[in-house]
Amino acid sequence: TPEQVRAAAGAFRVYVSAGPRDADGDYVVDHSVLTFLVDPDGLCRDCYGRSRTAEELARSVRGHMDAYEPLPPAGGE
């Protein structure tokens, strides 16, 4: 829903704004240009902007994958 999109954008601190509709009802969305790395537990581990090279991004992702340890189960066990 639009409310969920606004909440997600706020949680990740990204900018998003739909422009005016044209005669066909189409519109352009202006938004932050970021890629987020989210681990299997749903935690944001890194954020990549356009200034990062493919090699830097791949190295970062591999590093996070190699270092990943799952969160303990709820309840502390």
C-alpha cells in the first residue's frame, strides 16, 4: 500500500516522490539511488550508492556473506 511504501522509505531513510501524472495517467518517480544489502535475518548490513564500483560492491557482499552468523533464536537459546 502507499502507506507501507512510505513507512519502508522512512525506515531506510530514502527519498521517494511521485511526479505529476500525464494525460495517459503515467508518472515518473524521483527516488534515492541506493542498493541495500539485507541479511537473511532482515538486518540491513550495508548500503551502496552509485559511486561504488562493481568490484567494491562484490567484495563487500562477499565479506558480509563470509562473516554472517545467524541471530540466536528468540528466547535466548
